Amino acid sequence: MSHIAANLTLIHDRIAQACHQAGRDPATVQLVAVSKFHPAESVAQALAAGQLVFGENRVQEAAQKFPGLRESQPGLRLHIIGALQTNKARDAVRLADVIESLDRPKLAASLAEAMAREGRRPGLLVQVNIGREPQKAGIDPEALDEFIAECRETHGLPIEGLMCIPPAEEDPAPHFAGMQEAAARLQLGVLSMGMSGDFESAIRHGATHVRVGTAIFGHRAAP
């Protein structure tokens, strides 16, 4: 067994335990293996271990790694989870099954145009700046309802849920609770939150997708 396969087994065990403690079915939580800065060979090892859902931060990197992998694994699903420039919207629509980082009106317009041109409609998650951090991207919680209405009514976008990255130096639980309340209020079924260090807490607060990278693939320096 490769170290990646062994790590995946450990993460799935932790997900199952967190779900048990929260009174949830583990099948309601999807693991997104974040493979940013790791080579296609590492993704192939994870695929061989049964992992089919991956997250990439950069469209350029995803374009290099995933088209070839899809040929042998048609069930592979790719999430774009990093900041997305408007000039990369068409590439993201072409490559991704889910785009988790819709965070501003200009990007909403670019994605709508790209979907019309490409004839593809990947699912979209709105990134929420749940900690109201000025250095972070995302929609402020107070503006969320209006932004989602604009995305749907003006652009016809397929908004499926919400995503967040809580402040690094704070207890994530209150932020996850705020996201859970917002998703329930807006009747959104997808809630992507929780990473290697805090995904158990996210599961306790209703996460349907957890994004785990380092605990699966190990550390790798950014290029």
C-alpha cells in the first residue's frame, strides 16, 4: 500500500468517526483530495486507492494534470477551489465539475458567458468571507443573499452551495456554525468547509464536502 493510500484510509476513518459522533451517515460527507502542487503521479496513486474527487487551486496546473487522468478514470471529478481570475473562467468551465470559488459579481458574469460558450455547467459554490477578513476573497455574510439572487436571476448560474476558509488563528466552530445557518436559510445543499486540521469540527456543523490536502499527499513546496 502506498503512503497516499494509507493516508486516505486514515482520513476516511476520521471522517466516519466524526460522522458517528455527530449522528450523521458518513456517506453524506464527500472527501475532496486537494492535490495542488503535487504531481499527476500522486493523483494516480490516490485514484488507484479509490479516491475520485480532487481539488486544485490553479487552473493552469489542473489543465496539465487532469485531462490525461480522465481518460482512464471517467468517474474522476475535479473541483477548482482557489482564487479564479476572470480571464481563466472559460478554462475553469471547460475543466471543472465544480467551481468552489465564486466570490464577486464580475466573476459571475464571466462564468455565465463561459458556460454559454462551452456548453458546460459545472456546479458553483459561493465563497463566503465568513471571518470578514479584509485580506481574503469572498462575499461578506451580510451580502450573501443579494449576491446569490443576482447570480441566479441575472446570470442563471447553477448555485449549489457555499464554501469558506475560517480565520487561521480563531476557533473555526463558530464560523462553521454561521455557514451552516446560512446554507439552511438559503436552502443550499452543499457546504464545503474544513481542511486537514479542522474537518472534524466542520462535519459536526454540517459540512458535506471536506477539503484535505497535506494529510493525504504530505507537504510540497509551491512552484
